[in-house]
Amino acid sequence: MERVVVNRTVFPVEGVAEVSALYVDTGTSDGSQPGEAYEILDRRSIRIYAHKRVSLSTYFNAFPASYWQRWTGVRQITLVVELKGKGLLSVYKSTARGRATAVASKQFENDTVEFDLPLRSFVDGGYYWFDIACGQADATLVSAEWQVAATDDWTPGRATVGITTFNRPTYCLNQIIAVGENPDVHDVIDRLVVVDQGTDLVEAQPGFGAAAARLGDRLDLLRQPNLGGSGGFSRAMLESLDGASRYVLLLDDDAISEPEAIARAVRFADFASAPTIVGGGMLHLDDRSVLYTQGEVWDSRKSWMLPSGGSEYDHDFAEDPLRSTSELHRRLHADFNGWWMCLIPTEVLREIGLSLPVFLKFDDIEFSLRALERGYPTVCMPGVAVWHMAWHDKDPTRTWEEYFIHRNRILTGLLRSHVADGGYLPLHSFLGDVKLLFMLQYSTVRLRHQALQDVFAGPSALPQSLASKQAEARSLRESYSDARVVEDLSTLPPVRRSSRVFFGAVRRPTNPLAALALAVRVAIRQLLLKEAVGSRENPERIIPAPDITWWRFADIDSALVTSPDGVGVAWYQRDRATMRRFLVRSLRLNLRLRRQWKTLQDSYRAAVPDLTSAEAWAKILQVGNSS
């Protein structure tokens, strides 16, 4: 019976110090640091030094046995390891509680060793991995593979890889290079489709010609207007339907792939018991041992996301390795996966349609929730991931993106929440507006109001506004002072306090009751008191971007606030009339949302097939469709 490689042990060849904790763990021996216990020879091989021990109980090299038992019919995995030199190889398994047990071991001397390991005790969680210990001399791990016996009727699947990009040509080129340089990835892909929606073109970058040559006729470079992530990824989906690919694999342009993850995602989907969306985790590009998330769930009560199970956001494997982090040994349930890396069977596309035409934000969440309602799960696989630009230096509430976040959150709630009247969402939306008003972010509140008004306009407006709504959102916020960034701080007047303090000094609230009391105080002040005249002549405080929060504005009428990207500052200025007008409008709009929830829900749900069909997207994109 043929055996199929489903996971290969791999190692980094660049930026080793930053990412070593994701590939090799030396913490089981004498506290050796990377470079003291082993040396990376190439993508598949490492040399372990004499008297040292290394463990492959790591994010990229432990085998996720629990996921294979739960989502496939495979009940045995074979570990094949080629070694040079002498030493001891020990195989371990873990439980859902993270407790490790040695299950096999073998002394080796220039051997290829095999272990047949059962997949029958991992329902709740657990991994397999192996350690190598050396005696008097060095030893070399030449290669290691996890193999599955294929039935006679098994056939390998292949994917169309889709990357959508907008003016990030260097990042996108790096993705193309990563795919092109890895022969194992070539074995699982039909095409690499790059949808370039920008003006700074990928094909114009130095090195593109060489990268394209490696892929040959597998590479398709497509141009289209900027229709956001939903437009770019839907183009890739549409292309995958016009061919023999079993899957489409979506990759963000501002990410760096671990190429082995692509092969793993395809092979896992090949063996899945039912058509399955396979998601990849997101590692931070600027702090590369940190895993932002390996799976998230949808909270229908307020239409927002949460980390899956007992997991956490931003887990640092350099500080807490997999072996010693018990909660990460549990199998995590996920409702969706971000489209920074996500493999979707084309069978699913043909049945449920493509993305909603919403430009960006929440399109990935809504798609997986829609698929789940039709019986297609999303599995976020450990060991499958990309490095992506982190969120912590972004604040979308201070950009045009907040329009799409707010509108598309509400749309996703309407389509996929089964809580009466939207649950907490209308209240959460209103309180979010209040918080932003306290922070003098009038431009953001204006965007959120427009988002609600556009929801009330109905589903037919979505495809019509896809190409124009970003520019409209940008224009809408430009007239507000909090949206105008000044890069040359010398052109601004000096900071000088002019507003009066009422009811004592303001301090950071330390409990919910104190926060409520301060919020009442801020509301009274901003609704009833006129702005200090001097606050328009001089800013009263400087607030760095990491420190921006509502209570820092409690006793002032203006402030210089650093932009999230650190380029400059915006001069926030309190406006009592705008505060009053926006607060009333916010209350009215959110009450209307709650009151009309069921009617809107029925309207949008009925429109989904027409909005997401391949035919509808072919019309939007002005391309032929032969699916």
C-alpha cells in the first residue's frame, strides 16, 4: 500500500535566531541555546552536537495527532527518520493536558528508522514528536517524514494558490519566491494566481523575472481595479473554478509563508473525512516567535470574535515552548480562519458561493460561518501558518477601515447570528460610539453612522458600491480635525492648558464602578459645558498612540494624538454641538437596527446566493466564467 508524506520536518535557513523556538526545542536538556546544541544544515537537516539533546516538540515540527484523529479516517501514522552518526531517538506523545509520555525509542547508527504509531487516543488533544540525544560524537538528522498509508482509491489533490495584493509589491514578490523555490510545494499546486489591484506593480520589481521563471506557466498575474480583499480573493476563487484544482488556497500579500505549511494543508484536506476548510495560524511578522492565533470562534451575542477554547492571543513560543504549554495540547474548535492563509475546497465554493462583496473585513468570517451552516467545518491546523503584519501597531478605529469593520460586522451578525434582535450588538454598537465621542474621534463616529445607514439601504447596494466605497469613506472623514495628520510638529502651537477641571483630578478608573462614575462625569461635561476658547488656540495635552483611551480626554478639550503609524499627530478638538448631534443620531440608528433586525436579516439572507455566486462575481469583475 502506498504511503503518502503528509508532514515533513523542516528548519529555517534565514532569521534562525528569531524563529528557532518554532522549530527546535533545546529546553529538555541542559538549557543550551540555539547554536550551542545543534546546527542547521539545510531545510531538512540539522547536526546535533555531542552530549546534546534536541526536541522536535515545537509548533512546526510536532505532529498534530489529535486533529488527524478527529477530522480524518487515518488511524495510524508512520514516522520515518534518516540519521547519520550514533545516538538515541525517542518518540513521545502528549495528552490534552499536555502530559508527555515516551512511547518508543531506538539506538541508531547511520540508520533509517521507522515507527508505526496509532492515532486512537487523541480525541481531546495531543501530539507526537521525537527527541534526539547524542553521546560522544555528533549526529545528523538528515530528514524526517510523517507518512500515511493511502487506500487504492485515494488520489492527491492540488490547489490554486491565490494572492491578492495592493501596492505591497515587495511582500508579494517574497511570497512568490517562497512558493517557487520549494519543490514540495510544486507537487501540490496547479497555479499561483496573483491578483494585482495596485499601481506599484509586482511585475515591475527587481527579481520578479527570476521568481516567475521558477514557476513557469504555473504563474498567472492578473490586473484589476482595487476591489479590496473580497474582490481579489473572489477573483482567485473564480480562477480555481475554471480548472481542475480541488482547492483554492488564499494567501495575504503582506505575509511570509512557511512553504511546508502549504503542502501540509493540501494533504490534510486530501485525507479529511468530509470537505474541510483548512486554516493556518498567524504568527507576528515583527516578533516572529509569537503566535497571534491558531483558531477563533464567533460570539453570536455581540457578533465578535474570541480565541478558541483555552487558547490566548499572542502566545510567545520563545518564552513558553509548546512542550510546557499544556493548553496548546488541547484540540481547539474553530468557527473560522483569517484569509491570511486559508485552503477552501472548490466543492464548497460551488455549493455556497464565493465571498460577500464587502471590500474588506469580516468576509473571511462570514464565509466560514456560511460554510459551517452547510456542514463544512473549518479546521485551524497547528504547524500550518504564515508570518503576517501584526495588529498591535494598527488602530483601524482611526482610519477609513472602521467603516468596513462596523458595516461588515453588522452584516455578518445579520447573516450568521441566531440571537433575537441582534443580541448585544445594537447596544455594543451604541456604547462603542459613546466611547469614541468621549475620545473626540468624531470622524470615526461619522463613519460608523454611515455604515449603519448603508446597512439600512439593503443588500443590492453592496456590489454597486464595491469599487467606490473606500474613496467615499476616506472623503467622509477628511473634514474632521481628528482625521488630519500633521507631520511637522513645529508648525503646531505649544501645549497649554486652558480648560477647567471639575469635580477633582481625573485618575485612571480601577474598577467598573469607578469607570461608570467617570463616564457619567465625562458625559455631563461634554454635553453641557462649552469648550474652552484656548483649546482651539493651543492643544492641552499630548497623548501617545499606545496610551489613547477614553478617560485621558475626561478633563480636556483638545489634545495632540500620535497617529498609529507614528508619522505625525492629529489635533483632536472637542465640539459640544457635534457631540450632541452624533449622540442623538447614534441612539436613533442603533434603536432602529434593533427594531428592524428581523426584517433586515430576512432581506440579506435571501440575497446571499445572488451576491456570492460565481456568475455575480464574474459580472462584477467583468470576466468570463465557465464554472
